[in-house]
Amino acid sequence: MRLLLHLFVFLIAALSLSAQVAVETAPDFTVKDVDGNQHHLYDYLDNGKLVVIDFFTTNCGPCQTYASEVSASYEYFGCNHGDVIYLGINWGSDNDLVRQFDSIWGAYYPSVSGLQGGGNAVVDLYQVQSYPTVILIAPDRSILNNHIWPPEAVNINAEVLAAGGIPMSCTVNAGLHQPETAERLQVFHPDGGAVHIVPSGLQGKVYRLTVHGADGRLVFDGSPAASGHSLRLAGGIYVAALTAEGRRSAVSKFIVP
């Protein structure tokens, strides 16, 4: 029995390390991101760029978890203004859902929706096996790594550095990122079935508090009360966000058991 258990664990580990795209040379594509900007893969490669692609779906838990990690790597290499280009390629969602995903889960790199941006066709072209799948493409069009796992910033950075990527400042894209603010959100669990979300550091602005589920579903939307809000939520992962004047002031991810 113990031998069977070890064999099962080994097989799971082997599967997690196996190739998640079924091609070795990157096929060309042209897509349009949710902001209307066009991206032509071979133009980037012919200009000597490395390209990191994050294949994702909006309702995939690990995709949500690792989006901010990919974003951190995107920032580390200059927010697409250096020699490394980052793209998120979605399967199955429209522009609005992808924008919502990016906003909730902290993905600042350009994202292409499956339905309106051409993402579905690219997923089929690359024969993507699972999500998220993060790959690294060299200027000679070879896929240097077809499954960076786990896609944490430190792992992506190591692969890109080994391929010759050069870190650089992301000041050119600073407008996308939120500065340190005094506002905070704290989440308490007073009993097994409730959460209490308490804002602090509010500064006389007009604020909005939203809570989204992991599937993007909006479960609360209103003005934050200084005393906080008590909500009864089903088990799962949630994101509470505090915004003011169109900018995110605070965010807190939490789990309801």
C-alpha cells in the first residue's frame, strides 16, 4: 500500500512538471488586448525580445493566485519597455470579464480575452493543456520553458535572467500601480459563518467598498462604514477592495472556511 502511495505521489509530481504546451517552436499570432492595443508575436521576437506568455482562464483558482506573481515579474523587467514582453492570453472570456479579473487579482501586464481579443485561437494554436501555463519564448522562436511552475515571480525571473533578460525600472508604467496609502482593510472572523471587514485610515474622500468571489461574482458593493461591515459568505476565496477617486486604496484577500 505504501509503495502504491509513493508511486501515486511520484506520478502527480511528474505530471506537474510535464510540458503544458504541445509545441516546441512558437507559432506566430496577432492579438488585440482589452485596451485595444495590437500585439504581433514575431514582431517582438524579430526585434530581439524575450516573450513571457501567461495562458489563463478567469475562473481558475491558481490563475487568480499567480496573476500578481506574473505581474511582479513584469514590473521587474520594465513593464514591457525593456527586452522582455509579457502577455496574458485568456481562454473563454470576453473583454469585460478579463478586465475584472485583472483588476481583482492584480494583473497589470497586457491581457487578451479569449472571445474578443483572439485568445481562444492562440490557446488552440499552442495546444495548451492546463491553466495557468506560463511559457518563455526566445527571439529565435524556440520555447525555452513551456511550463514555468509554480509561476511565482522568483521562478519566472530566474528563467528570464538565464535567457539574458535585463531587469529595469518600471517607472514608465508607474501610473498603473498604486502608491503606499494610509488606507487599510482588516478582515475578522467573529464566528464560523461570518466575516467582519473594517476599513481604517480613511481620509475624507468618497470611498467604495467591493467584495468579489474567486469567480468574479460581486457579493458586496457600497460605501464603507467606519465600524465595518458584517457579511455571511459561503466558503471560498474573496477579495475586498477599497477605492477612491478611481484608484484602489487598499485590498485584502481572505478565505472563508
